[in-house]
Amino acid sequence: MRGKLTRRRFLATTAASSALIAMPYVRGSYAAGKLAIVLWDHWVPGANNTSRALVEDWAAKEKVDVQIDYINNQGNKLLITAAAETQAKTGHDIMAFATWRAADHANQLVPVDDIMEPLIKQNGAVNQTVEYLGKVQGRWVAVPATIGTQIKGPCSRIDLMKQHAGIDVQALYPAGAPPKAESWTLDALLKAAEACHNAGFPFGIGLGSTSDSVDTAGTIFHSFGAELVDAKGNVTVKTDAVRQALEYYTKLAKFFPPDAPAWDDASNNKWLISGRGALIMNPPSAWAVARRDAPQVAEQCWTHGMAAGPKGRFAPFLPYFWGIWSFSKNQSAAKSLLVHLSQPSAIEKLVAASGGYDLPSFANLTTLKTWAEEGPPKGTLYHYPNPYNHQILSTAASPAPPKIAEQIYTQGVMTKMTVRHLQGEPMEKTLAWAESEVEGFLRT
Amino acid sequence: MADAVMGPVTGARSARARRFGLRNAMRRKSMIAFTMTLPLILLIALFVVYPALYSLNLATLNRSMERFVGLGNFLFLFNRETFWMVVKQSCIFALTAVLFKAIFGFVVAHFVHNIPTKGQRKWRGMLLVPWVIPPAMSCLAWLWLFDPSYSAFNWIFEKFGIGPIPWTGDAMWARFSVILVNVWIGAPFFMIMYLAALKSVPEQLYEAAAVDGANFWQRTWYVTLPMMRNIIAITALFSLIVTFANFDIVRILTAGGPIDLTHVFATWAFRVGIEVGDIPLGASVSLFMVPILTIAAIFILRDIHRRGNEA
């Protein structure tokens, strides 16, 4: 009886879900009339004003008293706040989560299937990475947030790539047109890295344990079909795909700056802005800062797709999420606000306010005018949101179960493997070390 | 008769009242001392004892903190290569840093002690500066000096055709860098403690040694060092505890890298517990410091106690 879905029940559920988007939040008998939310503190000046205005508009309409706290990632503040609130079982109603954290706190979050399904119908499908990170045991535990979500694809210097590597990145990824990037492969990337290194403008890719370094390594591994742990949780370190990926990335890493193992997430930005490198892997934040501090560098920057490997063209993707704590006393209001922030008009405003940095995770919203118009040079961000779906957006360490993948990611296992092999450790010894590390992550 | 019966009872009651009355209790020195230290005791209970007991509890839970696993987390750690690397690095970091802090502190204390009294206060103040600056702030300055790509040191060395040195990119240099900064921050504490000890050594002992024809090294070895032994031991113990538990220097300068080769207990516990989200394992890593420091404390304090009894 419980599992049986009658036609009438199906129609009633669908109608109720659709109505949730259309209907304003009505204060129920349990609502306290207050909502405390955490939003990621945006680095783009003025971007917080837009999100604040959107929330306040909703609050005024629904007569809810909203308190917004903007918290950034500096010193792991966002991470620590979420960890503290989980322990204390009190705090905000809505929390912003970076990449893995929604899945990590799945047990403490309110399922949001009732708002995600209508949102997907309205805004288009979400990619497999969003589903992998936001859906736990078949249930949506968080809503993909536009604020903070990013693709960390290549940002190249047009002039240096043309001059030293003979690659015209604007021709590969023309503004306003589909990519013509068949020749843009990992082999081409390797040759370009060598040429630019020899010319004194090495690619600025880090080999540390922070997010930017790990994301690039993850993309290279995916391009070879290399997984350290598969989707079922089996350790698959000692495979040919992993060997090939490690061999390739070690070759590429020889052309990185010698101090790359010590780089953090600021190092690649500084590398590009100071004019010392021909390519970095980053969202357009480095370009945006260069536009302010080094305009002559900014006008030569072009954000584009990643080079294709034997198993496809992958790009590092880091979605952010908004989740509702299960201890929240105003869950219906929280859901209503998340629906409001996920409307196309709200998303368009958020993208514009961030100068094109923030990415919606919904398929129908990757061709907003901000990306076409931002510059100089005009069209530099056109291919940033992957408008033609010509690359697979993935997160490093996937498709391992998120609880395991998160550890592989945070511990930077792939970059450490690369540095070990780069420093002369034999391949099999590196693999044995990685296998031992990964086995340790399987504990529940 | 009734009076005779009631007399001793009343006397006993009044005696008890005298013994236990609040006013009398407050007059006792021990009670006053206890009352005055009570706020501190409560603070310690709240911010030290409770978190310590809570972390003990956490260390016995599984990753999702839903199941009691006893010593399972510790047994798991004992089988991890990285954990033993962290143990080794913590020992190298703490012992080397304390040794150099003691040496520099001792030498500088002698220099300052020999400066004429008039200008001594100025030097003492200046030499304490690294110790009184908040470490997070001074570490950021050091981070800029050691920056992988834009190191100020390398910029200077380049003028002399030296380098560039990968201060935080190479394991050996990274270890050197974090120890150097720890010594820079901690040496003034040793200096001020040793200076106080030097000032308490009776001048007559040096005069007697001089009469006996002792040179500088002999005076230092046979007079200064024995007179300072207790202060040296206490300072070393105190510093060892603080250095073993150090977090900020390593976290800011290297974040444990490259390839985990500068991680110490606190930074590794933070990585595992907070960044990776395995709070019970992080608690277990941080608790592992307790037995190591307890053993060190027992040995050092026993030595001090023994010498005290001999004296």
C-alpha cells in the first residue's frame, strides 16, 4: 500500500510541488517569523548588496524578520561555523556549504526534494556533479547556490600563448560562437606548457593541497579515466588509468614553477596578475583583479575550456549549496527563500553583481548576457559557464562516495602523488603510498 | 538540673557555629585564597577541563559520531604511516626549536646581563618584541618573507647571485623555516627567564671562582649553570609543552606542506578533524600529545624535586 502510487496521488503531488514555486510563503502556526541565514561572503565589491537586496525584498513581502551573516572561507570560517552549529544543534536556519559539506552534513539537513524538483523543471537540469554532491541516498539535501559556484578552467594570456606556443585561444573559443577546440588536447597543453616554460612564462598551476591545485589534478585524472576509488567504494589506485594520468601530470608539472608544491589558492592569481605566467586554472577572479590592478594583463586574458584527454574533456567544477538545518524552527520560510533566490531573475542579478564569477547550476541559465558582455577583452568570459556543454563538469576525486572523495580531495592525495613522483619516487612506490592513504579513508 | 543538661548542648552548638559559621570560614586564609581563585578555577573548568573531557569522549566515537568504538581511533592511527610521520616531525620540531631557543636565550641573556644597568632596560624591551607581537601577525610577515614566488629574502639573495631558495616548497627548507620562526618568537621568553636567574646568582660565588683562578668557561660551567638548573628545566618544560602544541606558525607558513612534511600534531588534528570532517580522529590525534608531554613533565619535575630535596 505504501509503495503504491495511484494516478490521483501522483497528480496531487505534482500539483502541490508546482504550487510551491508559484505560491508565496504563508506563515504557518509554527513559524517564529524569524530566519537567520549564512551566505558566502563574496570577494567582488558590492556583490553582497545584491544578495542582501534580494533577501530583503522577499522578507518584506513575506513579513519575515531575516538576519544575514556573510561568512567567507578565510581561515576556514565557513567550515568551522558549520561544524560548530552541527555540534551545538543551534545557529542559523540556512547555511551556505562549499562543495562537499552538504553531503557531509546530510543527516543534519532537511530534505529539499519538494523544491528541487520544481526548480529543475523550471530552470533546467543540473549536471551530474551537482547531483553527486547535493543528492544523498536519492534525496536532495541542499539547493545548488549560484553564489560561489565556479568552474576552474584555463585562463590564458592571448599574447603569450600565441607568441610562444602558437595557439590562438580566441580562435579555439570564439566569443559568441561554439568552440572549435578539437586540436586543444592534453598533448597540445603539454607542448604549450613546455614552450611557455622555455620562454620564461611557465603555466601557473600549483601542486599544493589547496582547492585550486587539487581541482586541476582531479581534472587531469578524470581525463584519463583515472579513479582512486570507484563509485562503489572499491580502491582502484593500482590501475593503468591512474598510472597514465600520473605519468602525464608529472611530465606537465616539470614545466610548472619550481615552488609549485608550496602554492596556495592565492599563488596562481598573483602569478597571472604579475604577468609571469601564460596560463592558470582559475575562475575569472584573477582576471577581475587584474582588470583593476594590471589592466594591460587583463586585456590579454581569455577564459576558456579545458584540453581534452583520452577519456573526454573535463573541467574542474565547484558548486556551492544552500542547506536548511534540521534544527531550524522556520523550515517552510527557509524553503520559500531558497526558491526565491533560485528564480531566473534573481540568478541573473547575482551573476551580474559578481561580474560573471558566480555560476548557476541549472542548464537553462548558462547563456546570460553578463558573460557575453564582460571585458576587456569583450567576450573573455563567454565560454566560462560552459554554454555549449562541450566539457564535462566534474569535481576531483569523484565518483568515489562523497565521504571518501572528500578526504581524498581535502588531503590532496593526487597532488601529493604527483609531487612524490616528480621528486623521483618510483611510480609503484607512489601508488602503494596512495593506496595505503586511501584505504584509511574507507573507515565509517 | 535543666540548666546543667542544657549547658553542654548549647556550648557544643555555639562551638560548631564558631567552627562552621560563614563569617569564621571567610576569616580563614585558605578559604580566602580559595574564594579568590574560584573565578579562575571555574574558567579553567569551563575552558580546559570540559573541552578535555569532551575531546576524550569524541575520541571514542566513530567517524559519524554515532557509535562507541573505544580505542579504535587510536589503533587506526597506529597503523597509519602519515601519523607516525607527524609524530616524528612533531618531536623534531619541538626538540630542535626548544634547544635553539634555550641556546639563543642563554647567550643573549648573558649579553644583556653584561650591559650597564643604565641602558639595559631599553635592550630588554627591544628583545622582547618578537615574543609580545601576536604570533598570527608576525607569522604573516614571515610568510611574505618566505613567499614561494616573491620572497623578500630571495630578492636580496638574488643581488648576491644566491638562490632562489624554496623556503616553503622543499621539505628541508620548509622545516628550517618553521623552526626558525618558532625560535624567533620563543627565544625572548628564555632570555628573560635566564636573565632573571642570572641576576639571582650571588656575586660572591663569581668572586670566589675568580680567586680560584677560574676562567669564563669554568665560571659558566661550575657556577652559572648549576645555579640556573631549575630555571632552565622549568623553562624548557614550559616551552616544550607550548611548542609541541604549536599550531599557528606551521598553519600560516606551510599548512603542513609540502606533501605533509611539516605537519605537527595540532595542524594534523585540524586537517583531519575540521577540514576533512573526521572530528573523532582529529580529537584522537590531539590527545596523543598528552602522554608524550606527561612523561616529559614527570621526568623534568622529578629532577627538580630531587635537587630541591638535596639542597
